[in-house]
Amino acid sequence: MPIPDFEAYGLLVYSLAERHPRIKASTLVLARIGRTLAKLEGQVELEGDLLLDVWELIDFNAGRILNYSYEVYQAGEKIAWYDPFEHPHIPELASTHPHHKHIGPDVKHNRVPAPGLSFDAPNLDVLIEQVQEEPPPDAGRQVRGE
């Protein structure tokens, strides 16, 4: 599904708990920051002491996410994050370039492809499913805020 208009994207965001019953709480807020731009910011609390921290910059005129950062915490410790920073020198990431996930051990430098992430479609449903199904390993945890 392509990125819809502001109102439809808001409906997708604010109805996440209806589609994902393991969501305990959400502080996500979609806010306009210009005529065609908006930012999505906040957290999604999931069962299993998991927290998904979300930041997106969306251009509704272009129908795409311009940038994003998704961080996964378990029991208050960062265990993974997703970003679109390009790493063309790492051939293992080519299949989902530039989208990738940082996982432990050595969460800062251990990167794997992130299938399902896109600039051209909403990512939240895919992320929530991935985080719930396969929490990253405990190795290489970082304390939030480091």
C-alpha cells in the first residue's frame, strides 16, 4: 500500500492497536510541519516489556517517507534499531538497500537486511510484527540514552 494522504495515514497510525492486540499503549502523534510534510513521533509499548520508539518524516505530496528511525528496547535497554543510512560497502545489505537493522552482539556495527521496510509504504505494521515475532538477541545491549 502506498503512503496515503495525511488523514488516511493518521487512521493507520491511530488504529494500530486494533490490528495488533499485543500493543499495550501508544504515544504516537502524527503532526503536520508544513503544507505537505508531517512527522510521526512516539512510542509503541508491546507485551514482553518491548518498546518501539518511532520517528518518521513523511512527504504526503511525494507519497513517501523521507527519513525514519525505529529503535527497539526491551526492559529499558536498546536491543536493536532500524535506519536507512546507506552502507554500499557492505554487500550483505544490498537486498534491502538502504534499509537495514542493527542487532547484537555489537549492535552499532552488526547490521542485517530489513525486509519489508520501505520509503514508499507504511512501515509500522511490518515493524510491530517483526518485533513481536523475533525479538533481537540479548547480546550487545545498550542502555537507553547512550
